[in-house]
Amino acid sequence: MGPDPREDATETAFIETFRRFMDRVVNQPRASVAITTPVGAVVREHLGGTVDDLPVLTENIAQHRLVDADLALDELASLSDGRLIGVTGGNARSHQSFTDLLENPHFGYAPGPVDYITTSTGPTTSRRTVAFGIRLLRFDGVPVAVLQRAASPEHGLETGRLEILAADASAGESFLAEVHRLMLERSVLRGKVLTVGASQFGRGTGTMTFLERPSVAADQVVLDAATLDGIVRHAVGIGEHRTVLRTAGQHLKRGLLLYGPPGTGKTLTVRHLLSRTPETTAVVLTGPAIRYITLAAEVARAMQPSIVVLEDVDLVANDRSITPNGSVLFMILDALDGLDGDADVTFVLTTNRVEVLERALADRPGRIDHAAEIPLPDAAARRRLLDLYAGTLPFSREALDAAAERTDGTTGSFAKELTRRAVLRAAEAGRPVGDADLESALDELLSNREALTKRLLVGGRVEPETNGPSGAVAYGGGSFGFVAG
């Protein structure tokens, strides 16, 4: 007798039913019971009820603005006797949102010590800033809880972050707006001199550093009066009359180009401008750091009045390895275009080779509205440079005049090194410095064996001159001593 077809059908139906059951078991999401953590209980009590239905406002804070956020939150907390608590959990906290810290079925995050980092607030000052902590305070009478965390590039968090819970959603938005206002008003960047460098965790994140504001008087800048007055009037004078200009409907944004051979005083002129504007925020970028021009422009826009200095633009103007989307020069021009006309921002560019920039600037007129040549010093300027660097040294007027005459084609760097060598020669001989030391130092710098040193101090290319029938090639006052074939 063969198998009963009815039994086969029953078995098949059971297997199919069991298969569907197992599919449902496997595909059914595991039930997760939200468990309020110990720190969640503290926050819930402060907010006066459950946190399940409260929206979280999240605001990313650039690392260089973290101190500003800390100052703003401190001020707001002080108005309502706010308190600050930390959270246990080590590195695991870095991957948790605010709500995950408050309600979590797997880890019971509890109140603990606050994490702090030390952040610069100036060239020689710093502040202990909250790196991970929860602020419990009131704003306009409404309970607010803020999770404050610093950037953590090593954990993939490139910016700091504020996560805000408020018992009333509209109060949370008003609170965040007040934080923004105070960050701008109390910013430690305002009126400071800054530069930007690469982060150790990658090229994309710039690290901002404070610099000492230079002190360079006008008489230390050896330029003819008309040139220096024009530079100062454009960079400083427009800002001094900003109210009148705005009332008259005139724009304040301006671009200044300083060009000329290396060593002629472009950087010194910039330092003088920074000295003349002690209340102005300045961002100084040199060479490859110019790739951070977008960040510099953002800071300048926020911290008006401000100056953005881009030194040695020619070195990176056409470098496409810095930015795949175009040359650095076009990044600079785009940054200039991105500012409103009434922005009290000065862009100062310096270059040793103006021809590198000339075509691009001519194609987009109006971005640079004042160009000043900083030339090699003439005899009168060289004499002033020698006076400047000699200071109170006992050189005679005749010796300084003679040195100025013999140093045609040199720069301020040459005059500075000349006086130092004269003092060194006298020190080595154990006697006070005098005219003979100045003359000997000048002979040495102009001699054959010092020709390369002179070239470095003069800057640029030194044209060769044939010196006598032997065919030796002389550079400036000496020769390299090789004989032409």
C-alpha cells in the first residue's frame, strides 16, 4: 500500500507554515526598550518631563569658534544659575547623539566630570574650554539643556557641536540665535592678528593661530612719501571714514596690490598697516596657506573691520595641486567677489612677480583697486635704510654716504646685514665698531666669494657684467671667478 496523499499534503502545509513563521521571526526587528540613563534622569528632571517628543537643535561650531561658543554659553548660564555636568562613558560618548546619551538600552551613561581642553584666546593667553559636558540652564524662563562638545578629528568629528533640548521648541530657536549673537559680540578673534595652517589630521581642516600684532612706525618703512601715503590712505583711510562713505552710497570693500622685487619692503609695509589698525581683525596667509582663503574671508566678513593679507601670491597663484577646481588666484578673486560692497574688509596681496597676476586681475577689473610698486631703493632711500639699521652706532655721515653710493641695486635686507657684519667684525676684534668696520664689511659683501650672499640679499636676478679681458663674469661688485669658455 503506497503513502497516503492526504498525509503528504498535511506535511507540506506544515512545512510551509513553519517556513513562513521562521521568516517572520528572522525579519522581525528586535524590540528595543528605551531605558532612561542616569544622566537622562537629571536632564529630564531639569526639563520638567519626558524628552521623547522634544526636537533636538544641532549646530556645528568650527574649531576656531569653540571658545566663542563657550563664552556665550557661560554668559547665558550665569543669568539663570545654570549648572554644568559631565558624562561617563569614555570614547563611546563620541559616537552617541544627545538623545542616545539620555535614553539607551545598552549603556547607562551617568553624570561625571566635565571634559575640558585648553584653547588659545590670543598670542599669549588661553582659556579652559568645555570639550564634553551638558549645560542645564533657563532662557526666558524656559528650561534648556545643551550638550557641548569640541571637535574630535581623530574620531571623524571635524567641528565642535551644540545639541540643544528646550522644553519649548521656539525657545530653543531663540536661545540658539542669542548664542550666535553673543559669539559674534564676544569673539576672541575680534581685533586680533591670525594665521591659518594645516591640521595634523588632514589638509581640509585649517587650524587658526594667533600672532603678535607688529609694531612698525612710518619712519621704519623706507618708501617715498607719496607711495606710502597712497597705500595707507587706501587701506586705512577708507575705514576711518566708513560712516561718511556708506551714507554717500560708496563701497568699502577694497583690494590693494603691493608688487616689486624680493626684499624691497612689501612685508614691512604690511606690518606697518597692521600697526596702524590696532582694532582691526587681520588674517595673514603666506604661500601654500593661501588655500585657506575661503576660511579667511569668512572670518573677515564676520569680524569687520578686517584685513586679509595674502603674501607671495605669485608662488601659488597657478598651483592646481592645492585646489582641484581651479587655480588659487581664482579662489582669491572669488573670495573678493563673495563680499558685499559695503563690507569693511581690505584684501592686501603682495607679489614679487606682478606679471603672474596681471592678466587674471585685468580680466576681472575692480577686485584690486589700488596697486603700488615697492621698487629697489634709490641712493636717498639706501641712505635712510643705513640710518635706520645703524641706529645709534657711531658711524660717520661720510661713511654712511659712501656705503649708500656703493650699494646700488641692493635692498633693505642688504643694509641690515651690512650693519650687523660691521658690529660683528668689531666684536671679534674686541673694540667698538667704527667706520673701518663698515667699510670692511661692505668690501666683504661685495667681494667675489660673497657674490651669492649679495644675490640673496638683493633679491631677484643679478645681471652679469664682463669684467676685463679674462672674461670673468662679475655679479654686482664681484665675480663668481669662473672663466667663460
